[in-house]
Amino acid sequence: MDIRFEQVDFTYQPHTPFEQRALFDLNLTIENGSYTAIVGHTGSGKSTLLQHLNALVKPTKGTVTIGDRVIVPETNNKNLKPIRKKVGIVFQFPEAQLFEETVAKDIAFGPKNFGVSGEDAARLAAEMLELVGLDASHLERSPFELSGGQMRRVAIAGVLAMEPEVLVLDEPTAGLDPQGRKEMMEMFQRLHEERGMTIVLVTHLMDDVANYADHVIVLEQGQIVKAGTPQEVFQDIDWLKEKQLGVPTAATFAEKLLAKGFSFEELPLTADAL
Ligand code: ADP
């Protein structure tokens, strides 16, 4: 399933004194099976863009096409549920949204809400828990007894239990230690490679962009200022120097890649290269 934005504008609280235009004339395509990184400074519009990917918000102007559903400003809020199932969003610090008594119930909550039988939802919960790297002994535990990293995995399992075609990740490794971060990024990579899942990753970590993404979108003040393959984006070092993007900055990172003997043509790199 492709997701396409055509001339999308989004304004918060339009026609009020608090009006804030967040997206300007966005044109982009998230292709089925791709791994897209979205980068940009705080306030550049990344979160607003993400919320369009499963119609949590509708464009103020323009068209968002999600698979065969066309979302325009006038689109009725009813019947958007199938889109929410096809496009799963893992928001920042998703563990804050855990609430059930047990891990199994928390993961099964979404599917049950979508009419999946209790038995099938329980089966999905067990399968997804394993997929995120936790064993079945965690199923009957309270999510609140787990470590922060484990809680995050449970929250992600809850999104995966909806069996989305597109997985949207907003800074999914924020606050994790380097090992936890690597394991989580490798988990997303497996979902991408083995299950053909389309991934959209918001990140400020340039090595994750270099290692995993096959497409990069750079946002600035609600507009796309650059888009292309990681090769194309990283090799424009002079432009990156101006922008001071990411941690380390994308320009520093690109220079480090070259100093280590990599060529931009090799991007994305295998996960352990850096
Ligand atoms: P990012 O995710 O890149 O930090 P956002 O999409 O959160 O960017 O924000 C884009 C712009 O929209 C910013 O100017 C921000 O202040 C504004 N904005 C975000 N959320 C709201 C909101 N709920 N009400 C009003 N303005 C908002």
C-alpha cells in the first residue's frame, strides 16, 4: 500500500488568533515496502506529518491517499477505522499508554477492539510478544513491573498486534541504552525484511538513517527541503553543514563515513558497519 500526499497544508486552530500553519504544500509518496526516514529540527512538522499517515488528522488543504482511501479536508470522520488498522503508529514513549493489568491483555486490547475473538487476540498477543523479543513468561505479568525497555517492547507489540501494513515510528529508541537501541532497530529491520512491512521512521540519529533507510525526507518549517536516497542526502555535505541537522549533525556524520572509508554508494550500510 502506498501513501501519497498531494499539495497538503495543515493548520492548527485555523481562523483563530492561535492559528499555526504546520505543513506547507507537501508532496510525497511513501512507497509500499520502503523504509523512509523523516528528519528535521523540532517544530519542523514531523509529528504533524505522521498524524496524517493514518488519518488521525485530515489535511486543511490537499489530498492524502492511504492505499485506496482518499482523505481530503471534507472527509467524514466515520469509517476511518480500517486505515488505523493498516497504518500502526508508535508514538514517542509509547509505554506511557500501557494500562491493562497484564501484558497479554494490553497487547490484545487493540485487536479485540476491532472485533477479533478473545482466543485469536490471545494468540496474537503471544506471537507479538515473541516478535518483540520477550518470552511467554511475561504474558501474565503486570506491564508496570517491567523495565522501561521491556515496557516499550510491550507497547510496540500492541501496535503490531493490529497487523499493520505500515509501521510508523516516532523516535522509537529515545531513552534506550545503546544495546537496547540496536536490538530495537534490528527488530524493525526484521519486520521490514521478513514481513515486507513498510517503515516510516522519525529520527535525529544519523547512523540509523544511514544503516536502515532507503529514502530520506528532510523537513524544515513545514516544508520538504530535501528528499531522496540516503546517498543523495548525505553526499550534499555543504548543504548539510548549513542545516545543522541531527545528532551528530548530518554533515559531521557524512564526513565520518568518508573518513572510515565508506562511500555514499554503499548506503544503507549493514547494521554493524559503524
Ligand atoms: P516536530 O514533530 O517536527 O517537532 P510538530 O509537527 O510538532 O513538529 O510541529 C509543527 C508546528 O506546529 C510547530 O510550529 C508547532 O509549534 C506547531 N504545533 C504542533 N502541535 C500543535 C498544536 N496542538 N497546536 C498548535 N500548534 C501546534
